[in-house]
Amino acid sequence: MPGMTFCAERVLRWLIDQPGQQASSLPDEVVPPSLAETVYSELQLADLVHATLTLDGQFDFILTTRGRVEANRMRESYRSSLAQIRVLEWLATHPETSPEAMLKSESAADFTGSLSGREVSLAVEELESGGYLEGTKAWGGSMIRARLTAAGQRLLRSQMNLDQVQLSGGMTTTNVSADNYGTQHIGNQAIGGQGHTMTAHIGSEVSVEDILAALSQFRNHVEDADLPAEEKQDLLEEIGAIESRGPRRGLEWVRAQLNALSTAVTGTLGSESAELLIRMISES
């Protein structure tokens, strides 16, 4: 389900295994008590648990029909989410190490069991291909001296997995969606309409050089933006990473980075700035 946090996903995964798919309270290993009401609100607003909040602040977690369907659907994907989050958390506290070293720690397990080496390796591959971590490949394919990129730090703060935060289009087309008021054009494509959702596409005709030239211009937009210093620095680091590694990594890698960058731009500067980024690239 788009936009769901890992905490909410974990609660769904735990609830589906409970008698009656309900619980009056959750174990601390599923959700810390301090976050329980926040997660309940997230799930209730999505119609995944019933509205049980009383005037005195008490509530139960009871899956709705939609919640049961969603929880069943996410049974298998939960393990991928767990592996991704654990790798991000590990590298945030153990930079310049091997993600596989996590397997020897308590972080490598939860109520669904211990993560396998294969699950961690797949998570590392997905995070690396998306531009969220980088490091040195060792003999046999494992990674050493790994660290989170600026995009990886942002992904960790979002507490979502890759499927939740990445916009559709994957490695070959970058899509940016936002509320649109009035029809606009990006490149040669007319999109949107009053009150509709707009989707902009960066097609295969755009080269690495085109993208890097547009990013150089967009950097000025970010530098002039009225943003908290940390958020501005994060965006500039993401742009800088694409500029410095793009020529060596190639077009597919650059396109993957644009998914993370456009998501970050939308979240910090707003949809209009994300549209500007895509327009600059499309028209370069």
C-alpha cells in the first residue's frame, strides 16, 4: 500500500497471525508503546483496522476486511522490508562495514525469524542499485566498507521500504506525480488538468549528459531555496553524487537516482520544484 511506514507494515504482519486478527495491545518488539497510537491512526485512516479509539484514549487493533487482505498480500514482502530496514539501520550505526556483518547481531531477527544471508544480500543489491548505499565489492559479491548515501539517510528517516517510496517507472522511465491545477506541458507531453494528478515521464531519448547538465541548473534552484540547512544539504549531496558518479555508472544508474531525488524534492521543496526538475531534464 503506497506510503505505508515499516512500523505499520510490521503490525499488519503480526496481526494476521493472531486469533481473530486482533489484539488489545502489541508486544514491544512489534511496536514500542510510544508509537502504538501513531501506528493505530495510520492504519485506521487507511481503513486497515477498525475505529476503536475511546474518549479515554484506549484502542484495540482489529483488522478490517481490507486489512486482512492487505496483511495477507504483504506476508512475503514483509521479509524484504525487514531486510532493507535492518541494513539501513546497521549502516547508519556501523558505517564503512559489511552489511552481512549484521547477521551476527540481534538486529538480524524479529518475530518472523532470523534473516538469511540471501535476504540480506538481496536487500543490499536493491539498495545499491537505487543509490541508497555504496561500497566496495569483495570477492564473491559481498560488499565491504559500505555506507549510506544522502538518499539512503533520507530513506531511513522515512521508515519506508523501497516499494513504498520509489515512484513508478523503475530504471527506464522516471515518473513524478503531484496535484496539478491547470494543464501543463513537460517536454512534448501535455499532462494533467484542473484538480487532476499529473505524471511526468523522462523517456529513453534523454542521455546522461542531458541529465547532468539539467542537474547543474537545478542545483542553483536548490541553493536559492528557503529550506532548513540540513534538508538543503541533503538535496545538494544527492545532486552532487549523481553528478560525480553518473558518467562512470551510466544511464540506468542515473535514472534510478532520479527516482530518489525527485521523491526528496517533492517532500522538501514541493511538487512545483519536482516538476521544474523534470522539465529541465526533458527540455535539455
